[in-house]
Amino acid sequence: MKRYDKHIFICENQRESNHPRGCCADKGSQEIKEKLKSKIKEAGLSTVVRANTAGCLDACEMGPVIVVYPECIWYMGVQLSDVEEIVESHLLNNQPVERLTIKDKRYRRDEQ
């Protein structure tokens, strides 16, 4: 029996400030994770959805990046203002927020 229906990883990788790819931590990913965890709890999902910090997800230039399993949905450029929509649409209603998904084929292999 699985423990969670969905497992969410939020990149909080930190790179040096002059790195050409940037990093999710400098783009507010820690605050996004905290708000996401809070909204998951408020929605009564904390027993079926788990949100965790991730190290580098290798999509630094698209950050902040979040990936949701088991669907393997990759979100890019996530802002604090997007968190409620992700919880409502994706986590509660199983409808990914398409405008935030990474379109690059490397992150959508299951669609190929």
C-alpha cells in the first residue's frame, strides 16, 4: 500500500550568485515550499500528499521548479501566487496547471 497519493519535490538548490543557470533558492523556492505545505494542510491533504525539499532538479534556468509524482508533472517559474492554483487544480482536482508546466520534451517523456 502506498503511503502518499502524490509526492511533490520543490527544488531549493543553492548555487553561487554568478552561476549562469541561476538557482531556485534565489528565486524564492523556500517560501514557495512553506506556502505549499501550509495550503496542503489547510486543504486536508497532508495524509495523502507530501511536499519535500529537493536538491538540484537540473532545470535551474526554469526555476523555481516543482515536480509532482506519480504523474511526473514538472512546473517551472512557480511564484507564491501560483501555489493556491496548484493545490486547487492539481492536488485537489487532478488537473495540472498547464500554463506552468515545462514544455521541453526532456521533462515530458511519457508523452512521446
